[in-house]
Amino acid sequence: MLISHRYKPLLYQTLNLVFRRTPPLMFCTSQSHSSTVSYLINNLGFTPQAALTLASAKWFRFSTPQKADTVLAFFKTHGFSNSQIATLVTKLPAILSSNPQRILLKFQFLASKGASPHHIALLATRYPKFLHLSLHNHIIPTYGLLKTFFQSDEKTLSSIVSCPASFMDSRLPKNTKLLADAGVSNSAIGYLIRVRVGVLICSGLTKTVDEVKKLGIDPSQVKFAIALQAKKTVKKALWDAKVDVLKSWGWSEETLSEAFRRSPLYMLSSKDKINKVMKLWVNQLGWDPLVLAKMPWLFGYNLETRIIPRAFVLQHLLEKGLINNNDVRALPFCVSEDMFLNKFVECFTKEKSQLLKIYHEKKKTCS
């Protein structure tokens, strides 16, 4: 469309204003962005949309294709597949501008401990931040700390590869020292590292340690670590809901504390599981709910395959006067199945067939 002479001065004025405000490298930047997108598509197998999204991200840095080529060649040489490299670049775009020699030192350290190229690739793709951690200030000290609890390089490496974000978290050594300074034993700390490392990378651990100490649990016992696990992993709303369920069955605050001191693990059982065990114990069997505070670990046992069949065998023995109430304690539920059958079924010759019938019927019904 032709522009009339009347509007030309205004048009030129507007264009001049635009160019004065436009950064001098605007068109170069646009061209560079296009080249980056093409590189991601052609060299890493990204879809056009994925490449465009990544290249447009604020944190994305791409120096030169030559630098990126060097980085890609390095990872391929060390056993990374194309898909693993693409994953790595997606999670940590800055890797394309990194120094392969610094990364190599970390790979060599892991290899010296027995890590295979496959495990190193898994670790890097699961937790790319590992590639930017300081070898001497973080990786080596953390590895040494973990090995004191896992004992062998094989177990230490396996744990790091399975959950690298937790085991390489900077809070892990700090909180481990915090617990050691508070008198928590190595066995208790080791339990958390092996079973629930998340407790050691959370905030507010000092407060929780003090709370557990006030309950009278000995820091030297693994029970102390389990109490920390329960306190830090069960959200307050859920914790309160479990407390309400137990109180509805007659437990007092003192009873709750006593049970927690005996076995903090019971607070890791679900609210529904706690309620079902109570219903069985009180409504179906007619037993005292306070007895369970003496053996709260029972809440952790399988209801269908262990608690129910054994409880009804014990109820039959009680009704026949063959055992007394003191026998309905932890032992019948803690022992192996063979030992239970031997002590509470096989030895009662006259009742044996009836007891076996009860045991297997209850187990079958629940399965």
C-alpha cells in the first residue's frame, strides 16, 4: 500500500525513535537465539517447542557451538547416552558452558571408589547439581561421612546414586554434627541416614531434638532416631488426628507419652490402621485398650496376616482357661509364625485342631 506524502515525515520520525531505543545487538541476539534453538534440535534431539522453551529461559546460557560440542563429546566419551545428555541439559542448561576438566575430577573420584560409568551417568542425570558441587569442599567430605555409616564403598555409592538430592544436600553434614553434639549415638544417626535421610536435611531439627529429649528418650538409643523420624515426617494435622483417635479409645496424654517412649514407631502407622486395631482389640475381643500402650509396636504389624489370626487363637485359649491375661502381651505377636504355632497351638494337644482351624480360617478370611 502506498503511503501518502502527508504521513511520511511521521513514519520516518517513528522509525528513528524505534531504532534509537532498540539495542544495537537486537538482531544479532535474535540470530544467536535461532542458532541455539537449531543446535538443541540438531545435536541433542530436542523437539522444536522444547528447544525454543529452553533457549528462552532466563537461566539458559549458551556460549558457542564449539564449547557445547566439547562438552557433549566429553559426556559421550564417559558413557552418557544421547537421551541422558538431553536430560542433563534440560535440568542444568549451564552445563553446556561448563569446564569438562573439573567434571572429570569428580568422575575420577567416584570411579576410584568403584563407581561404574553407568552409575556415574545415573547420578549426574538424577542430580545434575552434583556436577557443580566442590569436589574438595563438599563431595569428598560428604562421601567420607556417609561411608562411616554404610561401611563399604559399594553401599555408600548405591545409596548416593539412589537418592543423590538427599545425600548430597549441604544440610546433611551440618545436621549430622548437630545430632552428634546433642549426644545422639552413631547407631541412631546411622539409622536415619540409612532409613530416613530426609530427617537430616530438614530445618528446625534442634527444636525437635529438644522435644524428644524432654520425653525422656535416651539419645544413645536408636529409638531416639525413630522418635525424630516420627516427629519430623508426620504433619501436625495428621499427628493430632491420630492423637484424637487414641484418646477416643481411652488413652490419656500420659498414656500417649508412655507409648511413644516405648515405641515411637507406632505414630508412623496410619490413623485408619490405629483405629482398626483398636476396634478389633476392644470391640471384637473385649480386651483393655490400655494394654496396647504397653506394646504400641503392635500397631505396626500386619493386621490381616498377623494380628487378627493370632488374637483369635489367644481369645480361644483365654476362654478355655488355658492361658491368662498376662499371656496376651507382646510375645505372641512378636515371635515368628513357627514359634507362635509351636507355643500357642501345637502344645495344646486337645485343642490343637480347633486352634488350627481358627488360625487358618481367620488368616484366609483376611487375605
